[in-house]
Amino acid sequence: MRFIGRVADGATETRARLILLKDMERQVLAEELVLIKNGGEINPVNEILGVLREGLGKNEFLSHTSYRPDVAYLRHGGEPSGAREVYSFAIEPIGVITDEGIEPNRAIIQPRSPVYLLEDKDNPFHKIVRGKDIIWSDAYLEGHPSWKIPFDRTFLPYHVGVYGSTGCGKSWFTRHILIPLYRRAGYKVLILDWSGTDYAPMLRNEEVIRISEIALDEESILSYFQDKTFNFARNDTIKDCFDEFIDGWTAKVKEAYLNSENPAEHLYSELKEHVETVIAGIKREDSRAAAYRAQKRVFRRLKPQDLYPVMGVLSIEELFQELERKGMLAIDMGGALTEAKLGFFLSLSKYLYGLMESGRNLGVALIIDEAPQYAPWDARGIQAETCEMIKNLAALGRKRMLNLTLIAQGIKGEIGVNAAVRRNLNTHFFGRIHPLDASGEGGASEWLSPYGISPNHLLQLKPGRFYFAGAMNPSPVPLLITYKPMD
Ligand SMILES: Nc1ncnc2c1ncn2[C@@H]1O[C@H](COP(=O)(O)OP(=O)(O)O)[C@@H](O)[C@H]1O
Ligand SMILES: [Mg+2]
């Protein structure tokens, strides 16, 4: 520990500023951790751990809004005096260090109290985690590779959000830090790789299942066709025909695979035939004509190859058994249509929900990358259903050891996750944010500025840097964390 300065005038129990000793401004950086010996080196009231933010350099002589002798001197090429320069940082108190761990500070922080910079050998996290059920991660506090970041295991099923603009390192962070952490906590990890490029290529072959291999439940298949055909051209007869045909779908698919060179074509003509037969049997002439027109429109939109995404035969139950066996599984959703991906998600989430309802503790972490695809801010159609399911999974998952990890470009609005879903996430990682999130209600700055973290800072974070905030962080104040990628 190194003595670096003292507490300035005007400190309260929750806020203080540090005046740096001479030349310390060259070495002491924002986001470093410090210890305040409140009341003096000898016999302090308490010892407060804090994090440095909002650095400020003041030199009254160099006011840019008024003309002073020093300014005149500077304008003519001279070097003004630094004699009255003051450098300071805000100290965000993390808490008082006690034998039971970290406690909120209630004593006034006394001006003049000495402040010490924590150095590598003074790892503070062992003090922060006392009395908590902790798992250690491979991430560390920015600037201190040996200070590994602890996570509070209790709050793992209270769900996680990872936010940041494209390329800020969300998928990497999830792969390198969160997934190994979940595995260490005893959770099995199921990854939904939306484009099939972020996780699936990095895993072993047997840990990846392609979405087209999976059988969807009949309701999801109906939703898929509904989306594909503009709601069956709004004709109830056509809808009923599809519904009837989908009954026993997987068996029909298996049969098509057995009996035909081109199973999609085979299935398509069976489906079309079924619809035509039903229409031909309609007695009322006007209804028949309407159904016929709708049928033409539907089959003009729907092509045989559109059937492939719903022609998988692996059941969700078998998929879940694979996950139990292997501990980790990625679903490669690349190439499939959005409706098919969401249809699969509906089947999966219904299955998981069913297991939990029957009283089973899952011990599963579900990684949902590109989360706004499943739960957009203005969820409609099949997205309204997936959004609702995520909300239900989140609520029941808290009691049944299901962790949801949602990854999104932003927090609120068009680039964010649906507000009702977002309220269920209790741990957050904020990477470099999109300017849309820099201001306004519900954005990153609203989450972080109470802790002295400014939007400007968030706009400039380097890839792989995240502010860790919320329930799983044993520190009540968000901290800037990072890691070294292994491969
Ligand atoms: N911790 C890190 N250190 C260095 N580079 C990183 C780190 N994390 C990510 N990157 C770089 O950023 C790129 C984008 O990361 P990715 O996780 O795909 O971003 P996102 O999912 O947010 O769009 C990676 O290809 C990699 O080059
Ligand atoms: Mg990504």
C-alpha cells in the first residue's frame, strides 16, 4: 500500500474526493482501488475501500474564460506556474472492511484522512468476499491481472445481461469468462448461436447441433408456417388444413426421408394435395372460391425448400439428454430463417418450463446471443411469444437453477432487450456502448453515472473491457474488469 494523498473538504459518508500528493497524478489512474484510513493513520474510525473515478486537474490561474497574467504569459509562449495546481479524484466508497466482509459506510469520511493506493500484493477481493458463496473467474480488475474477480454464486439464477456495441467483445467475454464460470459453478451450458459463427466453430464437433437436425413441436411448426404465409392468407380453412396436416408431422418427415430422393418436395406435394382436397370438398361456392384464392397465394409464397428448417427429427427431449451427457452444447442456428429459429426456441423453452414446473432443478445456463431477436422492445407475432416465454423462464428459473444470459448491442430501445425481460436481469456487464445508449432513460449511463462512471468513458472502452454491476458482483459498486483471451 502506498500513501497517495488525503481526503478533501466536503466529504460525506458516501462521497469523498482525494487530493493527490505532488506528482502522484502521473501514476495514479482512474478505476484503481484505494483504502481510506478514516480519521487518521493511528486509531482510525474505520477503513473504507473505494474506487477512484472522475479525475480533475485544477489551476485557477489558467481559467479559460477570464484574462489573467498567467494566461497572458502563456499566450506569449511562456510556461505558466504549476505552484497552485490541484489534482483530485472522486472516491466511490465500496464499503467498510470488517471481519465479516464489506459493510456500507455510515461514518462521515473525515477531511484530511490519509488515502492509500492498493498495490498488486494487497488484493482486496479476499476481504470483499468474506461470508459469501463465491466462485472465482478468470477475469481481473483492469490493471491488476493477479486480482481475479469473484462472483456470488447465489445470484447465478437471477440472470445476466451483457451489453455493448458490435465488436466490443460480448461473445468473446461470454465464451472466455462466463461459460467457464458457469461450468465451474456446476451448471450445464446450452448456447444458442444465432448466426452459427460466434461459438459453434470454436467448439468440438460433438458439442454442436445444427438447428435443422432438431424436430420442432407442432405448435411451433404452425407458427412457422403462419409467419411464412402471411397468416395463411387470412383464411381459416387453409389454417385448419395446415393444422391437420401437421398432426403427426415428425412421422411424416421420417417417412419422406425414407421414401423419397427429395423429401422436402415429397412432403410439400403431400401438403398441397391435402389442402386442395379439403377445398374441393367445401359446399358453399363463395367460401370455396375464397379458400381457393388464399391457397394460391399461400403456395406461391411457400416453396418446398422452406420446409427444410422444420424437417428435423431430433426431439427436444433427446437434445436435453445430450446436454446432460456432455455438459455443454451449442445450437448452430446459422442459415435458418428467423421464424424457424424462434420456433425452435419456443419448443425448447416450453420443454424447460415444463421440467421446472414439475419441480425439477435444472442446473442449466442458457446463453442467448443476439437477445433482441427473441425479445425485442416492440415484440409482435412469434416474437411476442418468445418474449413471453423468456419472461416466464426467468421468473421460474430463479427457484429452479436456470440461468439466462442475454447478450445485446444495447440496453434500451430498438437495440436493446424488451423492458419486461430486462427487469428480470440482475447482473450486468456493460462494454463499449452505442451512442444511442449514452443518454436518456434506461440507458447505460443511467445505470452507471450514480457510481461516477460517465457516458464518455463508456463510449471509449476498449474491446474486452466491461463494467461489472449488480447482484453477482460482491462489490456494491460496479468495477471495470477485463481478461486475457486464451486462444
Ligand atoms: N479480451 C479481448 N482482448 C482483445 N481483443 C478482444 C477481446 N475481446 C474481443 N476482442 C476482439 O474483438 C472482436 C469482436 O469480439 P466479439 O466478441 O465477436 O464482439 P461482439 O460479440 O461484441 O460483436 C474479436 O474478434 C477480437 O478481435
Ligand atoms: Mg457477438
